[in-house]
Amino acid sequence: MYSNTNYLLLGELLEHLTGTPVEEHISRAIIEPAGLANTGFPAGPQIEGPHSRMYEAFFGAIDPPRDYSVYNMSWVMTGAGLISTVEDLNRFYRKLLGGEIVSPSSLAEMQRTVPVIAQDGRTLDYGLGLYKTVFPDHGTFWGHDGTVWGALTMSWTRPDGGQQFSAAFNLVRWRKPTDDGTPHPIDVALATLKHQALCGPA
């Protein structure tokens, strides 16, 4: 996976070569053609229109959680400087996996995975901006998640677009360290919701 530094360098390189900010390229090539009406790059720390507040707990180190609702996320460049809705996320992934965003050969490269260790220690099958999750008897789903201070979003789509699940959270890193590794009730509820949304009731 690219680090934030690599995103910044790639964005600067693209702007240097073309004279056009990377945000404009993304808007022209993806956001507008895909019809993502509620997706874009805010000009500053304020988000216009209705939106949830954003609270960061940092695994219990910030208690009570801090409000990051007004905060400029451009420190992570386009990786988190983009805002959207879960409806637009579903639309984007449905079009991407349906071959409407990139060519079939590019999509195949995006889905060519390698093992990557996630922050929580899990091994992910990670490609180019996509990784997959497999539910036995229910198939493979592709998507991604991402987080900034006070916000987390995840989105998963079956390749045929038949089942999708996107969710946005406004309290992040709620789990306090435990000695016995007992799952936090929120993590258990989230895993259950994700499974039921993609696979149906257990």
C-alpha cells in the first residue's frame, strides 16, 4: 500500500507534468463521468451541507473523544481529502467492478493481489486500491476502507454488483487495549452487520 508520503509525491508529480491539480484530474476522469453527485474535494476544513460530527477516541487515549468535525484532512492529500456519501460509494464500486471506470485490463491489475499485513495484524489480499474479502458459500467481495481523525468508511461490492455494503462511522478507534483479546461489542456488531448485509441472515 502507498504511504501518505507517496500519495503526496504522486500528486505533486502529476501536477508538475500536466499543470493541473490532481483533484481536477480525479473530478474530470472519475467523479463527473460516474455521476457521483455528492462526492468532491472540500476547499477547507468546513464540510457544506448535512453531515455527521466526527469523534476520535484513539483506542481510549483520548477520553472523552475529541471532535474533529471541522478539520482540514488535506494532510493526507487526495487519499482522505475526498468526501462522499455511502450512496455514491456504492455507485462508484458498482461501476468500477462493472467495467465502467477503468478498462478490463486495468481492473484485472487492480484485482491482482499480494499479501499485506493490516494495522490490526490481519493479512489482507491487497491489490491496486482494492482488496478482497471472501465469505465461504457466498463468494468474493471487493472494496476498501479508510480513516482519518474521527471518521471511518468501508465499502464492499460483489463483482456483479448484486450485493453491496457501505458504512460510515463518526466515532473511530473506540477499542481500548485488553489483556485477553476479548472482542469489543462494537466490533462484534459490525462484523454481524457486514455479514448479514452481504450474505443474508445467518
